[in-house]
Amino acid sequence: MEIDAFRHHSTVLASTPTVTTQAVSNISSTTAIGNGNITDLGTSNPTQHGVVWSTSTNPTVSLTTKTEQGAASVTGAFTSNITGLTAGTTYYVRAYATNSAGTSYGNEVSFTTKQTQSITFNALSDQTYGDADYSPGATASSGLTVSYSSSNTSVATIVSGKIHIVGAGSCTIYADQAGDGTYDAASQVSQSLTVNTATLSVTAEDKSKEYDGTAYSPFTVTYNGFVNEEDETDLSGTLTFSGTATTATDVNTAYVITPTGLTSVNYTITFESGNLDITAKELTVTNAVPANKVYDGNTDATISGSTLSGVVSGDDVTLGDAATGTFAQATIGTGISVGTAMTISGTDAANYTLTQPTLTADITAKELTVTNAVAADKVYDGNTDATISGGTLSGVVSGDDVTLGDAATGTFAQAAIGSGISVGTAMTIGGTDANNYTLTQPSLTADITAKELTVTNAVA
């Protein structure tokens, strides 16, 4: 009975929980995570637990800077969010747990909050497609390197810390600094970026052709303004041409060639027109033959057989003034150049030029005759001398300077008497135009009658 009574009236001593404090984690400039561990609940379960902190050592739950995470029924690790901290400040932290026996604390740990930093990022100037990579220019107050990102990588990307232009358009460039062991992450700063299109000119190349009755093809262009080693294969659309040159067939200058049809998101394209010149086709004359002629004192030439060569099939072009020409000289000669003034006509004649043929012909001497020449009869005198009178030149071109010479003498074919004896002549022609003539000697005859003799000194 005494023993039971003793047992009934004995008391068990109360004990507080056992707590340890671990290193603080996730430290920023204003927050951190405290880490504790309840290793023993004590004689009664804790009614409150958490961490307490202060800029002074050995902080207690009498401070307001603590977490209260309520009762605990099991042992184990726990975490607490530490807030309201000041940047760049050293704090002391202890885990705690409270039960009916009192409050116990874990070991003390300390940590220093990170310093804050800010980013200065000025507005970005507009860029043009094809511009070189450039630095965005943002800086962090910490001196740490700023990193960048782009909201639209089809407009710009970040390469080695620089903005790299990818295409025309707009995007947002973000500047970030993630912090380090000393500095907290900086608030992100952004600036808008506009990339304008580059200017590209597409110019039709001037063309020319000789008339052939068909439209010109193909037209070509030159490009000026490509960037980034691009070329026409980087454009969209199909290059086409309009303007008067696309259907022109007749001879003319400055038919308009206008390129069009190409597009690009990265270029503002300007189309520059070119010109097409269609030059006349050269025609020649074949088979033209100038006639030789006898000297007539003028340069007129007669031509036959002329045929046009080179006319496009189906065109209406005819040859005119093809029967006459002009000798280079009026005087006699061989291989004399004969000029022509042939023409072309017809509805399509304006598309052609005519090359005059190269021709030559001869002008031969004109034959002159002597008219009215009369050989005188004579009495035999033992020689063949004859006397001629009345000879006149016949056939001289009006205005020419040609005179008859040696026209008064001739030669009987015999010295003996006879009738109708042939009288030869050696008449000549002279004067500035004599070289253009030949002289046909006249056919003359005369009589030589017997000479009458007398007898003298006869004595009967």
C-alpha cells in the first residue's frame, strides 16, 4: 500500500524540445530561407516552432522578427521564409520550438543578405536591315555583365552580347543581370527595337536590237543594295517586265522597259526603267548591173537587174529608183564608179536602211565622122598628093571642144592617071575634149587626068 501510494503521488520532470539550426539558404537582398530540425519533441509536443533572426547575436522569440509555424507532432527538418531583410546586412538566426516546458533554441548561424543592383538601359536607336552587330549598351550598377534576350528572333538575336539584326520588323530587347554571391538579381529592363527595311534598286538594263520583225527577249536587270551577301534568290515573287518595250517590233528609240513583281520583307524595292532601241535593218541590192555606154558628154547611167536582199518575210518593202545611176565622170574610161540613189518604200520601209550597191561600168569613145569632104581631081604630076576641101566633123557632143585637123590634104592611092582613085586621109582631131572621141577617116576618091604635053623648038 505504501509503495502504490508513492507511485501515485510521484511526478515526471517536464523537458523542452531539442532543436538544431542549419545554414540559411536562398539568400537574396530582402529574403532568405531558414532551416531547422526538431530532433526531440520534449515531454509534450511543441505548440510553436520556427526561426528567429536579428542583426544581433542570440535572438529570442521575444522579437517580432520570427516565423511561427504552429504546433509540431513529429520530429524532422523544417524550413521558414525569412522576409523583410535589409540588403547587405549580416543577420543571426536560431531555430526554436516551444512546448509546455518552455522554448529551446538551436545553434546560431549567420548570413549576409545580398546587395541590390539596377540596370541602366537607354533607348535603342532604329536600325536598318544589314547593319552590323552592335552592343545594346546596358550597364549594371554592380559592374557585373548584363545579358540580353530578344522577344522576336526573326528580327534580332543576341550574338556574343551584341544585337544581331536578322530581319526587318520590331521586337523588344530585354536586359538582365542574374546576380552572384554578392549581388541580388537586377530587375529586368527592356527597350523596343525597330529594324527598318534596306533599300534595294532593281534597274532594267538598256537593250538594243536590229529590226527583225519580232519583239525583244529576254530583258535583264541589275541589283543595287543587297546586304548580308544576299542576291536575287533571297527575294520573293517573280521578276516580270512591262512597258512599251515588251511588245515593240518597229524601229524606234527609248521604248520603256519596266521591271516589277519582286517583293521582300527586308527590302524596300524601287524599280527603275530602262530603254530598248530597235535599229533599222540594213538592206542590200544584189544583181544590179550598170550598162556600159558610148561617151555622150553626161554622167547618166542605166542599171538593170536590181533586187532587194534582206527584207523580213512578209514585210511590205519595194525598191525604187533602181534603173538609173550616175557615172563618177563623164569622160571615157574603164571601171568607172557608178553611183546610185536607190530608195525603198512600202508600209514597212521605215524599219530598214538601204546600202547602195557598189557598181562600175565603162564609157567608150564616141566615133566621129567627116562629112562634106571633097578630094580635088588633078592633072598628073607624078606624085600622090591630093587636095581636100569642105571636110566637117560630125557627131561632136554639143558644147565639146573638138576640132578637125589635117583635113586639107590627102594621098592618092596611085600617082598614075585614073578615075575614082581612092584618096587616103590622115585627118586628126584636137581640143580639150578630143580624148573622148575617135575619128573615122572619110572614104574619098578623085581623078588624075593625063598631063598635056607640048612640043617646042620643032623646025619644019
